[in-house]
Amino acid sequence: MENKSVFEMILSGEIDSDIIYEDEQIFAIHDINPVAKVHILIIPKKKIPTINDMSESDINLIGSMFMCAKNLAKEFDIDQTGYRLLFNTNADAMQTVFHIHLHLIGGEKLKNI
Ligand code: 5GP
């Protein structure tokens, strides 16, 4: 059987993490190693290893992840000051967890990319 991702283990409770948002399709947690004052991960319950594995049938799911990010940005009061949303994909982007997740990063002035 394929190994569970760390995010599947968080969802099942095998790894401890506060789930700050959850619905039928997605959940969100604070990143364990934040790169800014606010660093949240928005994660689909369905494991899609990378954005390369996304299919047409995932379009609504990915859209819901962005809607969740928008709502969390407001909840954490960074919607007006600004934030960054990103998916890392594979080695050159330093993806480390092969279960897609949308990074929501803000709460301070971010460096240019
Ligand atoms: P990636 O580099 O794959 O885009 O991002 C994976 C992210 O997951 C990293 O920012 C890393 O800090 C975070 N992460 C890895 N393991 C855990 C964990 O057990 N708990 C939480 N909350 N975040 C984790």
C-alpha cells in the first residue's frame, strides 16, 4: 500500500496539528515551519501528489482551495495588507510533501520572488 502523506496522517489524527478549517473536501493548518507571521497550508482531503497530477475533474476542488485561502486571509486580517499564494511542484521548487497544498503566506512584508 502506498505510504500516507504527512497531511493524511494529520487528517486522521496520527500526527498532531490544529485543524483551523475543515469542510467535506479540504482542510487547513498552520505550517509547522512558518516562513512569515502567517503561513497556512490549504490541503485537499483527496491526495493529488503534484499539480502535474491534477485533472479536469479537480478544477472545482482547486478553486475551492483558493476560495478557502481568500476567506482565511480575511480571518487572519491580512487580506488588505497582502499575501502570497503558491503551490511548489517537484524538485526545483523544493516540494517536500507530495500531496498538493496551497501556501497562504503573509502578515509581514515579503521578499520579492
Ligand atoms: P512544500 O515544500 O512541499 O511546498 O511544503 C510542505 C510544507 O509542509 C512545509 O512548509 C513544511 O513546513 C510543512 N510541514 C511538513 N510537515 C508538517 C507537519 O507535520 N505539520 C505541519 N503543520 N506542517 C508540516
